[in-house]
Amino acid sequence: MPDGDNVRVEVWIENLDIPWSLLFLPDGRALVSERKGRILLIKNGKVQSRPYAVLDVAHIGEGGLMGLAADPGFPSKPFIYAMHTYEENGKLYNRVIRLKDKGENGVFEKTIIDKLPGGTFHNGGRIAFGPDRLLYITAGETFKAELAQDLSSLGGKVLRVDREGGIPSDNPFKGSPIYSYGQRNPQGISWQPETGRLFESEHGPSGEYGHFANDEINIIVKGGNYGWPKVIGAPGLKQYIDPIIVWKHTTPPSGITFYKGDLLKNLRGDLFVATLKSQALLRIKLAKDSAKVTRIERWFTSDYSEGKYGRLRDVVQGPDGALYFLSNNRDGRGTPKPGDDKIYRIVPK
């Protein structure tokens, strides 16, 4: 289904510079992060001339400014959270910071979690508040595969902290922000509305140990070990949790979201996945209230190479019920088209 299921796509915003995360705020504003360090403010469908914030980031390789999240108490708790890479004494790290929203701009308020492993590659970078109002953070293993199984390292993990950076008392490893481990480069998280299950997207190997592809969608459970680098794919070994989807063609999935709106009723309950090298927006249909995959559709491309909109980094549902997705053709691995990078809007045909 190359052009989607009874939908049309329109350009919403263009001329962005490697956008990574799109965040809609309850009052109708939107924020978009650019990997070089700018957070841009969008009002009434227009990017404002002054950036919302400019952060000092290490834009090296895949590093830089990545995920955004709003406090679950917003706007009474007017805080925006951002994850970024930085350099200190010649080493790369990642951290999550908090900005205080001032309307037209955001002002640094505090660091939430610091000294996460950073690298040229595999920084993870997605952050989101869950139904439990706690902050989940995807942390890559920075191309040091052994970190994923090392519970003394925060690399190759899904982390969970409270809005102040404190460690929840029911985290699975006492005194640690680690929620799950054995992840390579997790880049998307979303909760299934009907069940509250946490779904995660993850990049498979790109040559390590002679393996390629095996990109994944996982259901994350507290304390679970997802196997990297001990196993790839779904070997069925009881000490590891198998993914529910493994792609044998290189797909790298990034941002994901469950659609729960009314505008596109035929998509309700489906999981959407933005993919990079395979340049597709994936629609994953699941059996009602379950994790059983019944169908996967590849939108906007008919194969695993060139898609209509190029590399896709994030997909989110807007307050208008439309689906929005970001292109990433200026990230050094794509072929920029006129006006790239862009935010596209999916609406009924």
C-alpha cells in the first residue's frame, strides 16, 4: 500500500535542519528539535523567527539534540524536557535537561539525568512520559555492544526516572534508573492505549559480529533483558525477551506512535513507525487489545530503498487528529529534496 490507506499527505513545515522530535503542547503550540541544537516554536502552522531555545550540543555523527517531552502536568507545571549529546574533557555524553516554558521561549531550569554514555553512533535519544507520569529515556550503547548487558552502565537501556530525575522505588534494579536492558539503539517508545503496554523500536546490527538488519519492535517489560549482543532476532531463549517483529531487511525504525484519534478512524489502534534507510512509514495492525501482529503495511515506498519522502525520523499524532511525520534527508545519509527537511501532515483523502 505505497500511498497509504485512504489518506493524503500535505507539507506542513519545510526548510528544517535535521529535525528529530516533534512535540505538540496542549495550547496549540508545537516544538521541533533540530539535531544541531535548536528548538523551534511553531504557532498557527508557522515557524517563529526566533528559536524557542538554542542548546550547546555536540552535533557529532548521530549525536546532538534529540528527544523532547512535555511535563504531564503541563501547563500548570510548565516544563519541557530535552535529551542531547555534549562533550566534556574530550568525551561524549548524553543528558536530559528541563526548560521552563515562557511562551515564546524556554529557559534552562535543571539537569534531570546526566553522564549517560554518548558517542558518534547509537545515542538512543527518545524521551516520553508514560501513563504512570514517569519519564522514560532510550539510551543507546554507543557502538560498545558490551554496555547493553552491563547493569553498571546506563547505555543500551530503557531508563525510567521521575520528573525531577529521582529513581522510582519500584524500578527493577534498586537505586538504578534502568528499566530494561540488552538494547542496541532504541529510538522509539509508545504505549498501546487499550492495554498500557510499552512498545519500543530498536535498530539491529550493521555489521557487528557479521550480522546485519534484524531491526525490531519490542514490548518492554520491567527488568526485561532483550538480548543484545548475546542474541539477535528472536531465538526463543527463555532468559531473553524476543521482539514481536524482526525485519530481515535493513529497516532502522525510529519514532513510533499509536494512533488514537477520530480524524482518521480507519487507523485507530494501529502502530505507526518512522523508518530511516528503508524510507517508509510503517503501519502495524494488531489484534484488538493484544500484541499479536496481523498486518504490516509499508507506506510511501514499494521497496526497501527510495521512498517518496526519504528518510523518516519521527511520527506523532497532532491535536487535530492528523498524523505528522518528519523527514531527515539532511542528516548526511539522505538525498535532500527541495525544501527539506519537512514536517508532513496525513489527513483523510
